[in-house]
Amino acid sequence: MSELQTFDVIFIGGGPAGYTGAIRAAQLGQKVACVEVEPRLGGTCLRVGCVPSKALLESSEKFLETKNTLKKHGVLAENVTLDLATMQKRKETIVTQLTGGIAGLFKKNKVTRFLGLGRLDGPGRVVVTANDGTETAIAAQHIIVATGSVVTPLKGVELDDNRIGTSTEALAWQAVPEHLVVIGGGVIGLELGSVWLRLGAKVTVLEYMDRILAGTDAEVATLAQKLFKRQGVDFKLGVRVTGARLDGDQVVVDIADAESIRCSHVLLAVGRKPNTQGLALESCGITTDTRGQIPVDGHFRTSAAGVYAVGDVIHGPMLAHKAEEDAVACVEQIVNGYGHVDYNLVPGVVYTEPEIATVGKSEEDLKKAEISYRKGSFPFAANARAIALGHTDGFVKILADAQTDRVLGCAIIGPRAGDLIAEVAAAMAFGASSEDIARTCHAHPSLAEVVKEAALAVDGRAVNI
Ligand code: FAD
Ligand code: NAD
């Protein structure tokens, strides 16, 4: 093993948590290393998650729009055909650009990158094993585990890294599946199901629960299911998948107490689990909890002094922006003595058509907690910009405390919901009331006016309805 190199901070994992935290630590004057096993930095999000999925969602939406709705605008395109190879190439180019961008940011911020599998080697030490087996030991006072998450397998589903695949395969198929069965009506299932539906596949979603998008505001999820059904998705709810296997050029999906389904492709999307394999947590006396997460306190400290964990590998929503916030707060706490993330204010966005976005509490949460609230709702169908865009499905719903009027939550289903939610998240971070949002001047005509009108509606004063 080569001579021990020392740093102030070492990140294990170069995803949104690891790379963002490494850059922030460097900005704060720390000598930083980041260990990443994949050649390309950026983690699940940039390589096989957020970025490639959004690229394909955008491209497939353009395809569908050109084929179906542009004529309503008086734009005529004949013989619209799909060039999937170019679509996939564009996606790859975007991934390459963004992952390469992080390598550039590391150089700029003087973050030392180690290519290999990192493992803890007692407090203060990390051993990096390169692809060729060479081991390098590095040391730091602060080691931050940011190893992310991996797909949750399902007993009986025989993944073949191709036609019975996970999101990684479903992002890379080079031909449109004839019939795609999606196991899991969650975020991945609906986003990637939408991509292939738009490109021409028959899509069946099998969901264990009696609703899709568990945990999302029920009114929003109900409308979403109705709209996705209208687009052509076939939902089978309350079904338990017991297996999936290749049978010649078909795939057979077995369901408990129901007939098996024959299809061409399967996407397994029943959740993700923390990735701690091979980390040698035991060398520092760290044990994972029953969910496989690394337990941490409010400052992201594990049970071992000097070892921290952030992102998908700990509790909280498995989202890229949450992972980034964790890592920045962890580093700032180490260097400055202060750092905090309010998980109640982490927005969640589903990039379907229409988009779905939520922040804070849902109506179900508030009812369960017996918090009395007032609700203001406003439809996109009554908004000039939405009508001009031709995207009028959906609504904005704002929930405010019945006594104080403080905004407690917001759910949006409609065009650019993922961008619109930022206003409400910022307002909530400042402890705003619905009246504060209602009295803020919003540009006309803009989709943001729907947020303002929903805030007005909390007090029964929406104007344009
Ligand atoms: P990861 O991004 O998983 O990064 C961990 C990194 O650590 C990986 O690069 C891995 O190779 C590396 N690693 C693991 N073990 C070791 C080791 N021992 N040594 C060295 N390196 C190691 N979230 C959103 O917010 N918005 C989205 O639109 C979105 N879309 C998604 C779409 C898909 C298909 C998927 C699968 C996920 C999506 N997510 C999205 C979730 C998001 O990708 C994750 O929440 C986010 O990547 C978590 O960041 P992280 O840094 O904690 O972990
Ligand atoms: P998910 O938790 O969103 O959905 C999984 C679904 O599978 C649930 O509805 C669950 O009830 C269902 N399920 C579980 N077991 C089943 C079974 N045996 N048969 C049928 N259905 C079953 O998980 P996901 O969609 O795999 O996404 C994983 C993570 O990635 C999520 O935590 C999500 O936050 C993140 N992600 C986020 C985005 C985004 O922010 N836009 C996009 C993709 C992924």
C-alpha cells in the first residue's frame, strides 16, 4: 500500500451528496478527498437517475406533442416518426456533459478524486480499492459516508439486466417495448412508464396498494391516476406480484390470486434501499437499522466519532436535493458549528405530464395530527397562461393553519408544478402566511398566478373563478 495521504474531510461516494458536500467543504478551506467507484462522478442522479430520466421525459413529451397536439396550434407536421437512437444519444450527451462538469468543479475547487471502492478502516481511515485491485489508504479527521442507494429487489423477479430490468435498463432500451409491465406505481414507475407509453408501448402498472403515489396528497394522486389512465396507462391496483421470468421472447409476470400477465418487458420499481455493502461499517462499530439505513443524529454524526453519513444512505426522502442539503449542512456543522436541514421543507416532484409537486404537510398528515387547517384550491383551467400553453389539467392547493394562517403545506398537479412549488417552499421557510403569498404581486399572465389565487382561496377570495 502506498504512503498514507491525509485530508481534513473524505467523502465516500460522489453523488449529489458527496460531490456537493466535497465542493462546499473545499469552499470552506478544507483539504478534501472524494472516493467514487464509478468513473463518472454524479452518482445515481446524474448517471442513471434524475438527469437521464428527465432527458427522456422531455424528448418523449416533444414526440407526443408533435404527433398529437401541435396541430391545435396550427403547426402541421406530417409523418412524425421516432428516432430512438438519436433520443438516447442526446440523453447520453447530457449525462456526459453534466458528469464531466463535476470533474471540472472538483479541479476548480481542488478536491482530490480517488477512483475506486472505498471502505472504512477504523475511525479516521479509508482504504480505496481500484479496479486493478491496488489499495490506497487515506486518512482524515472527518469521514462522510455518501454511498447512496440501490434498487430494492423483489423475490421471484428474475432480473436479466435487459428485458426484466430496473430503472437503469428502462433508461437504456434501444427499442420501444411492445408491452411494458411496471411493477410499482411510485415515482420511477410513473415517470419511466410515461416515457415508453409516449413512445408507443402498451403500459400496465401493477401496484400493491389500492392507490398510486403512496404518501402523496390523495386528491392529487386520484386526479393523476385518472389523467394517466386517459393517456393510456392500464392500472391494476391492490395486486401482489410474486415473480417475473423470461419465457422465450416473452416475459411472464405472476400475480398472487390472479392470472399471470404476458408482456415483452418488465420494469421493477418497488423502491430503493440504502447502499452500505462493502463499506466495512463494522470496522468503526457502526450498525445499520432495520431499514438498512445508517443511524445519525441531527448533525449527521454516526455512532463512531468522526464518521458521518448523508443522503440516501440515511433517513429522510431519497431525493437528490435532500442529499445535497444534508451534505452541505454536515460540512458546515463540522467547520462552522452550525448546519441544519428541515425535512418538512424538502419539495417532492414527479416529472410526469402533468407534473406533481408537494411540500410540507398533506391534508392526510394534518388530519392524522389533528391540526385544524383552511384549504385554498385553484384550477389551472382558469389561468390565462395555462390556457395559452394548452395545459389546463390540475390545480394548486394550499393548506394553512386555521388559527395563524401560516402555510403548512402545498400540493400542485399541473404544468411546471416542479418550478411553481419553489415559491411556496421559500414562503414556508420564512414562516409565511397564505395572506403573505396572496398579497405578493405575481406576473400576469403566468402559471404562478395559480399559486396566488390558491392562497387567496384559503380566505375565500380567489378572483378569477
Ligand atoms: P447516489 O447518487 O446514489 O450516489 C452515491 C455514489 O456513491 C454512487 O455514485 C456510487 O457509485 C458511489 N459509491 C457507493 N458505494 C461506494 C463505495 N464503497 N466507494 C466509492 N463509491 C461508492 N431524485 C430527485 O431529487 N429528482 C429526480 O428527478 C430523481 N429522479 C430519479 C430517477 C431515477 C430513475 C432514480 C433511480 C433516482 C432518482 N432520484 C431523483 C433519486 C436520486 O437519484 C437520489 O436521491 C440521489 O442520487 C441520492 O444522492 P446520494 O449522493 O445520496 O447517492
Ligand atoms: P416508490 O417508493 O416511489 O414506489 C414504489 C411503489 O412500489 C410503491 O407504491 C409500493 O407500494 C409499490 N410496491 C412495493 N412492493 C410491491 C409489489 N410487490 N408489487 C407491486 N407494487 C409494489 O419507489 P420508486 O418508484 O422505486 O423510487 C425509488 C426512490 O427514488 C423514491 O424514494 C423516489 O423518491 C426516488 N425518485 C425520485 C424521483 C423524483 O424526485 N422525480 C424520480 C425517481 C425516483
